Amino acid sequence: MLAQTPPMGWNTWNTFGPDINETLLSEVIDLFVHDGLRDAGYTYVVIDDLWSAPERVNGRLTWDTAKFPHGIKALSDYAHSKGLKFGIYSCAGTYTCGNQPGSYGYEEIDAQTFAEWGVDFLKYDFCYVPPGVNGPMLYRRMGQALRATGRPILFNICEWGRHKPWKWGTQAGGHMWRTTGDIADSWESILKIGFQEQAELAPYAGPGHWNDPDMLVVGMYGKGNVAQGGCTEAEYRSHFSLWCLLAAPLMIGCDVRKMSPSTRAILLNHELIAVNQDELGCQGYRVGQVDYAYEIAETWAKPLADGSIAVGLFNLGTRQPRLISVPWESLGLHPQRACHVRNLWTGEDLGGFTASFSIPVDSHDVVIIRISPIS
């Protein structure tokens, strides 16, 4: 079955928007192998909007030959030859968000075309849907068309949470669904999309079906198609930490060919990735929130398959470091239970604790710990 753990990969949109071509994609594919992204679990390389020709040919979608002179299948084959999977974009409406041909009324032929090209992942958007047409029905229609091809294609429902797809996405054949509007490269966007809008959605996620709070903006630094001033290193750490606790798909959005050492360290933190990819498949949830005169600190927890618990201690305030605590009882642990605590950002074993754990956390930063009951 597809997406037994949250999908991981890279998407062109955040940084490149319409400025995509086969040279860029080939370079990214090569870098995924050379820099260890593939081996860390990032396996999907996805072309977003504006890859296609402006008109269908004999009823079929085709590619922009100026951008992809050798065609989409050749690019897909190249990704597969490197041990990666290949993704593409379409839209449930008559046009894509970038005014290219959409799949409305062409679901079966487009699904078959994608299967023939060796596509492994379809991001399916929601622009230009005719008035009065039932949105969830359009996703069920494409989901059925994808299944009918016989090719396993991961179906990414991207209707921005408008019709609460977490309630019907699995029945539509979806493996992940956007729960919000588009993310921006700003702390305000991360606060809204991540901390405010995901807290009630944990019951709807699990193996094969994941809530998607949109792509990662780690490493964009205010550049690219979704830039809005950029984030600090601490804010990027908090962003990546929360997405890992949320069991969210980890789709990189920065230019991976130009990653800084700090960006690489965040995206390749194997202990955080292990939390995200944990086979139990639980989405993390908020277990504590403290208001220090409008300066908020939050704790989030994610149960793991081996009986340990990943906990994020987030200082969302702007003014100063805060001592943030997590009591065992908030995690379902007996206060007298001895537990080992490990810091997953520093890789430091912090020792044994009972009842609670506390640590100072800098402004907009996070400490992620793994709490393991001692037998």
C-alpha cells in the first residue's frame, strides 16, 4: 500500500514557480542521490504547475517542449533510474491555477496518460472548478480513474481544506490532503497553518492517509515563489520539528542545489525524520499551552511505535527565553515512572527523570525530546 508513512520529497513550486525545465529537474534528481536526500527518505521529485503545453493534442495533455524537449516520460525514467519516484501536477477544474489545461472532464484519459508516463504521484489542485459542481465528487472521479490505470499513483488532494477533505479524502482515493491554504516563508504563516490550524486534526491521520499542512519553507530565506521575508534558523527548526510531530508529508520547497549547511542539517536530521516516519503513524497533538502575558509556549506530543514519546517544547514568544515544562501526566505516564530523555536536535542524552522535564527554550525556537520509559 502507498504512503504507509508520510510521503517525503521535493516540489518545484515554492522556489521556481513557472521557471521549470528538464535541466533543473535532472540536476535536482542527481543532487538527491549525491547529497543523501534519497537515502534519508526523500524519494518523490514533483513537478508542479506550468509544465504543460497550453493546448491538448488529440484530447491529451502534453508537455511544453521548450521546457521539456525530451518529454515527461524521459524525465520520469531518469528519476526511476536513480531510485527516485516522479510526480506531476494537474487540477480538478477546466484550467490549472496557472491557466493551463485542467483535467475536468478528462479525468480518465489524463490518469491513463500519467500512468503511461510512469508517474508515481499526482498533486491535484482546485482552481477553475465550474460553478455548482461538487468538489469532493471531482476528487472521487480522479481517484477512481487513477485506480483504474492499475499503476500505484499517490493521490495528493489539494483543495486547501475548503471541503474538509480529512473527512472524505480516503473514500476519494486520497493518500494525503491539504488542510489549509498555501504556506508562505514567514513565521506568521507557520504559526497560523501549523500551530493554529492542525491541533484538531490528529484523529484523521494514519498509515495511508495524511493531513498535509503544505510544503516545507525551510531554507528559502525569503527567496522564491512563496517568499515573504524569510525565517530565522530557529523558526525553520520549529517549522520542521512541528511538521515531523504532525506526521505531515515532508515536501522540500527550497532550491536543494544551494542548501546552506544549516538547511542541510535541519532537513537531514535523521532522528527527527524517524519521528515523522514512525510506523505507528500517529499524528502529534498539543498537550500544553501557557500564556506569559501574550507570549505563548506550547508542548506537542507524538506517541511512537516503541513505546517512547516525541515531545516538542516550543517558545512562540518574541521577547526572551522561557523555561518550558512537560509533566508526565499530560503524556499519559505515571508521575513516578522513570524515563530517559534525549534531545533530538543536539543528539544529547539528558539522563533519567520522573514526574516532568523542563528546559529553557529561546524565542521562536524549539527543543525536541524523546521520552523513553525505563523498564
